[in-house]
Amino acid sequence: MSTVATPARDVTLAVAGTVVSGLQVPWGLGFLPDKSALVTERDSARVLRVVGGRASEVGKVDGVKTSSEGGLLGLAVDPGYPKRPYVYVYYSGSDANRIARITYQDGKLSDQQVILDGIPAAAIHNGGRLRFGPDGYLYAGTGDGAERPNSQDDGSLGGKILRITTDGKAAPGNPDGRVWITKGHRNVQGLAFDGSQLYAAEFGQSTWDELNAITPGANYGWPAAEGISHLDGMTDPIAQWKTADASPSGIAISKGYVVMAALRGQRLWVIPVANGKRIGEPRSFFANQYGRLRTVEPAPDGSLWVTTSNTDGRGQPRTGDDRILRVTLSTS
């Protein structure tokens, strides 16, 4: 069941501290049952385990090709872990983006297996977020691979939201039996569930960034639409921002709010939602205080872990960057 935010309530975000510092372009983040976290570094292809304020390497992902936006991207932990001792990563290869399943046991990675290949790749617009849904299937946000027609091409995996089994097959119930459930996206980098409702954040081109409520089978309009466009047969976002204020990446749900990290906008946006609708105005927190913000994940203690992305070639690194911040959200 989804949680409901009441717009009349006041929401407050606070940075409770730094979990760890000294990271290089942290991108994907997933928690293990022991409350430690695995974190990917985009450019080094390393996977790190974060526990007790320290980060240690547990392995590297093979076949990663880095670029201005490509490399080792999203990570998700199998919901059956440790009986199913797997983690899943989304990464850029030499000719495509791929999703791989990797065994994680005894503190190290092994047995990397590609489960889905052929996602369009380029220096930009690679998507990359992974998220397990409450249905147990793996969802992935992809980009158009810098080729706009991919987003409307039913035969392309670019500009889509994918829903797959842990073997990389189309999940049961997908529209027309395809591996994707929505199309018409430009570059999806944020996925989060509120109950069974999926929300997705994506980069616009130069005018509007978007937060979308996802309905399987829907067309979200790109490249014909950017932002709220009211085009026949296409689904409008529930919120939009000027690209200078957002350029969104990761999102998470907390207490009925979507919490969205902004790269160019260098802040967190908090949007009250319920049942796939926005029920209040977005609010901005931490503008220009910590630099570019990439990933937001709910932590086991109820806080949010937020990664900075100041070492990604587009930011201005500060002493200790990149870091993971521990953020608390409260309402009154």
C-alpha cells in the first residue's frame, strides 16, 4: 500500500552526517541484509562495501567502458539475498549497455554473467538505474543512446523502462510480451516504488526535466514531447523543472514524498505524491551546498543515503569528495 503525504504538513530535510568520503563518482547503491551497502564507482568499475564509515573494494566489473556519462552505473541486490547471493549491475560496454548478474559471497564478487545485452550506448544518455519492484522483478531505466528515434522504436531497448526476470527475460504481464513496459523516454536515471506505483525521473534536453508516474504500456512522448505537452496518445509528467534547477538522477520514496537528486541543480527536490499524482508543490533543499547530487537510497534505519557526484568531470570537487551523506526527512 502506498503512503500518503499531506500537502499541509511541513517537511524538513537535514544532513545528519557523512557516511563515507573519498569516493570516485559513486553511482549505484544497494543495501545488504546486514545493513552494509554496496556502491558502484562509475569510472573505476569498482564495487565497494560500505560499513562502519569505511569503504573497501569487493571486486571490479569486467568489460566496463567509461565515457562522459557511461561506465559502471546502477546496482541492485537480489531480494532473495543471501539465499540467492546475487547483485545486478548496469554498465556500459564497448558497443552496448548491459545488465549482469554477479555472485557476491564471502566479501567478494565472482561469476559475472550478462543477462541482458543490446541496450543502446553512447557517451551520453545511457540511463542506468536498477530497482527491484515489490513484484520481485527487476526494473531498469534506459536512455536513448543519443539517438532520438530509439525512444519510439518498439524494437530498441533505448529510451525505455524495462521489466525483466533475474534471468533477463521479459517479466510475465509485460505489454505484448516485450522486455520493456514504457517507451518515449529520453534518459531515465531515477526509479522508485511507492507501494506498487512506480515513479521515474528523467533528463530533458534543454527545457524541461521530468518526474513521471509510470503506467505500463504508456508512451511518455520523447522526442515529440519534452515536459508537459498535452499531446494525444502521450503521457505528461506529474512535475517538471527547468534543466538548470534539476537535471535529475536518483529518486527515493520517504513518508509519501519523492526525494529527487539534482546534478546540475545541485540540490534535493521533495515532491508530495499519492496514487501516481502530485498532491503539492515541490520543495528544494541544500541548493549549492554539497555540489552535484546523484543517488538517493532509503537506508535500513529510515534515513536516506545521498551520494555527491563532484568528481564526474562536470563538478567542482571539494575536500573529501565524493561522499555519501546521511539525510533525515521529518514532517510536522
